[in-house]
Amino acid sequence: MPVRTGRQPSYAAITVAICFVIQALGVGTYIAFGVFFNPLMEAFGWSRAAISGAASTAFFSMGVFGILVGRLNDRFGPRPILTVTALLMGLGCALMARLSTLWELYLYYGIIFGMGLSAIDVIALTTVARWFTHRRGFMTGIVKVGTGAGQFVIPLAASGLILIYGWRWSFVFIGGGVALVLVTIAQWIRRDPRAAGLTILPEDGNPAGASILPTSSLALGKSLKTVQFWTICLANLLLVFCLMIVMLHIVPHARDLGLAPIRAAGVLSTIGAVSMLGRFVGGMVIDRRGSKTVMTACFFLLLFGLIWLQFAHHPWMLYLFAVVYGLAHGGFFTAISPLVAEWFGIGSHGTLFGIVVFFGTAGGSFGPLIAGHLFDHCGSYQSTFRLITVMAMIAWGLLFSLKPVDKRARK
């Protein structure tokens, strides 16, 4: 009979802490790109659509390579993959210091940095899903709080660095620091308890929450043939389409309304700070009511926030939007990985979640680009806000139609 070792609770806690940091640094650095919009426009005269295209390319690259990362993670584990992708993130940021042409922006940030981003969600969230079952939602929520922390701290740090050192050196400092930390912690991450040399009891006897891999998983081939899987993929595409438009264009929108650079960055940081509460509470509710319930509540908050945003013309109104939207944003990104695990198990979670992330990044990559084109054509974001409101309603409908997978199909 398997027994628990004395190291089990501590290594489970280390795993959660590592995944927390991965999320904070990876997502926070990407979101901070919104702070660089205006400096890049002032330095080169590029349009918002052109700059948005680089962020969209990075997000798309993240999704494309995320499928490969998920497959490699299932086979080889996270340590070597995180090491390589962290170096790519740092390289992409460092090269931004010598930026002079638009094609370089797309290469350095869109492709190289985007490739580095590909491991941020897949490795962190799949690793947590494999270490925990009974408390998977709660632990995922803690890890996703890291995303909110990164969204709060790094945009403000970037804004301060730009004021002191300029935007070029700011990219170097952020990229170098992030790469150094991620490469270091990559040496400590393990795929699951077995990979850490731990043997444990079934979870009912394990108060630490770590568990062996569950046996009730749907085979990869069968999962890919279900309507439910592709419904989740399409819903995530539409959802992230909306979310990334907000995250990358809320700072330029705030600047258009007359907010100073620091106060405009503060709107983005407020979203990050409040999203931490959404992630933490969402994680607890997932364990009690399931991921679908959390996502349904988040859609209600998102739609309310998007309608409010269309009438928010004063700073306090933007900050109120940031609070409502931040709760929804945090809940969404906490629920998606447990949702995949609940519907299909974790036997092939890395690959399945990688595909779901790809659909999300496809939507998220086109969203900011379309928003930039609409702004250049219309001179405001009002048409964009109306568009994403409709898209969010369609995604909510897809989620509502989602039915459980027949348990008889599980192996």
C-alpha cells in the first residue's frame, strides 16, 4: 500500500509557489505592453493597429507553440521546457532595445517573445491540475492570483522605468529580470508527485491536497471527437477575443479621455489587483459548485462591465469598470483549466489544454488588431466596445449549451 512521505506537503506548497511566480511574471510582462503603446507611437509614429498587431502576433505565437509545449510537457515534464521558453522571453525583450523598424517589432516581440510566452499557462496550470484533484480549483485560484499580482505590479513598474530610463532600457530590465527568475525556478518544478519521488495515499487521506493522477480520464482521441471539447474551444476563442481587447487597449483609451500616464496605467493595475480576488474566490467556488458555475457568474459581470464602459467618460467611472471587469477576468482564467480537467480528466490535460489555449490566443490575437483598425477608422473605441459586448453574449450562450461528457466513454 502506498504511503505518504514527510516531504509531500512542503513540495506541494513549493509547486504552487513556483506556478504562482510563473503566472505573475509571464502574464504581467505581456499585459505591460499596453504601457508601451504611447511611447512607441511617439517614437516612430506607428498607428495603434500596427502596434496592436505585434501584441496580437505574440499572443498567436503563444497559442501555436502552446500546443507543442503541452504535448512536450505531457511527455518530458516542465523543467526543460520552461528553461528554454524563459530565455526566449528575455531575448525578445532585450532585442526591443535596438528596435528601429516595424518588422523588427513583430519579430522581436511578436514571434520571439511570443514563443517564450507559450509555456506560461500550459505548464503552470497543467502542473497544478496534476498535483491536486480534490482542491484543484482552490489551488488553481491561488496560482492565478499570481497573474493578478503580475498585472498589478509590472505595468506600474514599467511605467516608472519608462519615466526614469526610457522605454528601450525598460524592456531590457523587465526582460532580463523575468528570464533570470523563471530559469532559476524552472530547476525546481516537477511534473507531478511521482516525478518528485513521492508516493502518497489516495486524496481522501491526504490533507495536503496532493494526489496521484486520477484514473477517470477520457482518452485524447475520444476527447477530440466530442462536441463538448470544441464548444469549450470556440467559447474560449470568443471570450479571450473580448478580454485581450480590454487589457491591451484600456490604457490608450484612458489616455484618450485625458488621464495622465500613471493614472491610465493605474486602471490596468486596478484590473490586475481586483482580479486577484476574482481568482481566489473563483477557485474556492469551483471546488464546491464547479467551473461552469463560476464562468456563468463571470459572464454576467463581464457584460455589465462592458455596457458600463460604453458610458464611462470620467476617471472614477473607468476605475469602477476596472473593479467589475477585474472580478470577471480573474474568474475566467481561473476556471478554464479546471473546466477541461472536469470534463476530460488529466491524462492528456497538457495537450487538450494547449489546444484550448490556442483557440483563446487565436481570438486574443485578432481582437486587439481589429480594435486598433476600428479606432483608426472611427476615431474612438465605441464601436469596439459594442462589438465585444455581442461577442461575450455569444460565448455565454456556448457555455450555457455545454453538457457533461458521457462517463461511460472514460477509460
